[in-house]
Amino acid sequence: MEHSYPQHSILEKIEIFHHFTKLPIGLYSNNLLTHHFPEKSTCIADLIHDNSKSSEPILSRNQFLTCQYISNDYYECFIGFELTQSDVIIIGPFLEEAMYDAKLSSLIKKHALSIKLKHKLQDHFLKLNIVDTTSCFYINKLMLSLFTPSSGAVFNAPNLSDASMPENYFVTTYKNRLNMFQHPPYFLEQVIIKLIKSGTKANASQILSEINSLSRAKLADNPLRSLKNSLICSCTIFTRAAIKGGVTDDDAFNLSDAFIYEIENTNSMSELDKLEYRMVETFIEKVNHVSTSKFSLVIRNTMTYIMNHLSDKLTLHAIADNVYVHPNYLSALFKKEVGITLFQYIIKRRIEESTYFLKYSSESIADIAAFYQFCNQSYYIKMFNKYMDTSPHAYRQLNT
């Protein structure tokens, strides 16, 4: 017998949830939004009017009273919770980490958005709550406490094949079929993260073996697909740990992309198991390579901060505050180790980064100059000539 919830009871509980968590939450009945707290919640796709993606949802079927973690191509995250055949709760959007400049610039590049949208996107992300994995775990507990029936209930599988939920909440890639609430103990995951972040190879394989001795989460009906999804989730965790260990975003994400491609093209369970150990070792080696580079830790951290804020305003005092040294000391140390001044380095990196928009977008040179914080178009052109031995216009003509 299928359990049903009184409508007033559902609404009361989701309003309570919203009041205490401050997260947007909506109720869908028969795939139509019927109630939302607050009344209006905006997603990136609404801001940029993106209707290009499939509207088919990816909530795993027959996952009643189980939180499902969902993310989209714009770094927005959601939690889905099936109550009955007809009723589904969607929590979000929220972020798993604060949106920083480099990540936002990467999003603009990836989706070929206008750089004029940057401030609107920044405002949107600033309004979203940050919900880390621990908070997600307790959201799962809270949802179960609020909605688990007092007596046993038998549910029929919902028919979602022709569903029409808003595409804001769903994407069609395997990456988002991650049920994060069935993973091994959180403290073991944190140990692996700590080892990668510090570049410590000793005990890494042992800890990974301990994690893998436990039952993996079932992330798909097909065992091979489920293992691949689990490894993709692990790769995401390893990538973020490496970035925290000093590896640049580009290097870490490029390595992540390479491993995910290899995962997708490996169809042996035993080879996939070996691949996970190789991923851990490789990310640790990346961190070690950074830590043994010719620059001191202060300078490496300075470079990372600059790369993460190239299209933001950068001042010596702000950079020094973020690497915990005096501005005068940082300025002298940077010139000594790198051979150019801090602001020469910033300009050089901005010029190099700006070539992307010259190659792959139709943005005006004036807009590109403004995006990378050059005081005017003329100064940008002058600096571009200095570092690239050609003008922005000539570079665009040659590379498009």
C-alpha cells in the first residue's frame, strides 16, 4: 500500500526546513512546481536564458526517502528527495564552496558567456548559501526525520520517463549521479584529502585500501557503471585536495579531465580498482612537484592567489594579507625570486589569459581590457604588444 502525505503536512514541514536552513526548497507534484519557499528562486540558467539543455531529470528512480545530490554545469547544487510516486522535493540552488574569480572566469569561458555578465553572475553566487559535505549529511538526516513515515510503506516506482521538471535542476551527465550519503566514513575521506594536500605518499594506499574494503555506494544498476561513477566522485575529491595543496586550478582540472576520460574508457573492474590508486599517487606527486619548485611557499601562494583573481582588482596589501606577510616584504621577495615586480607579473598573466577571449569570443577589445582590470583600452594594447609582440587585433585575426 502506497503511503501518502497530507498536503498541509508537507507544506508545513518544508516551510520549517526553509526557515531553519535558509535554503530554497520546492515541492513538485506530478512534475509541476506547486509550492516554493521563498516564493522566487533564481538559477543561472534563468539569468542567461539557457534553454539549450535537455529537460529530462536524472533523479535515480525508486530512491524514495533518500537524498540525491545533484549539480549542474554552472556549479549550482541541489538535493532531490522523492516522497511518493507523484511528490518530489527539490532543495537549492546552493554552492559546495564559495565562487572565486578564476572559477567564475572558467564558467564564462566554458559556456561562451558575455564577459559583461560577470557582475550579474557574481551577485547571483554571492546570494547562494554554501553547503559543505558535513552540512549535506545533516540535511539528509533532517529530511529523514521530517518525512519518514511512522509505519512501513510500500512505494510504486514513479514514472519519470516523460517528466518535464525545469532543466535548472538537472543535467544529463554521469557526474551528477552521486548519492553522497552512502559513502565510506567521512573521517577516512578527510585523511586521504589531508595526505594529498600535504603531498604525503606514505600510508595513502593503505588508507585507500581501508576505504575500499567497505561496501561502495550503489550509483547505478550496472556494477561497472556504478564503479566508474564512484571513481569519478573520488577524482573530484582528489582534484580539490591537490588545489588546496598548491597545484594550480588548470593543472589539477586538466589532470582530473584526463583521469575521467580514462575511467570512461576502461571496462575492466580490476583495472578500474588499480586506476584509483594511481590517481591518488599522481595527485600527490603533483603536489610534491609544486612544493619542490624553485619558488618559496609564500611566492607560490602569491601566484596561486593572483591566478584565482586575475579579473578582480588586485592590490599589494590585499595580496599580502592573503599570504600573511608584510606588503613591503612580499614586494621585495617577489622581485628577488621571480625576477620581475609583482605587478609586472600580474599584467603578464592577465595578457596571457586575455588571449582566450581574443581567440574564442567576439567580445570587443575594450570589454576584454575592462574585464582584466586595465585602466583603458590603450594601456591594454600597449601591454599586449609588450608581452605578445603583436597587437590584440592582429592576434585575433591570426588565431580565429
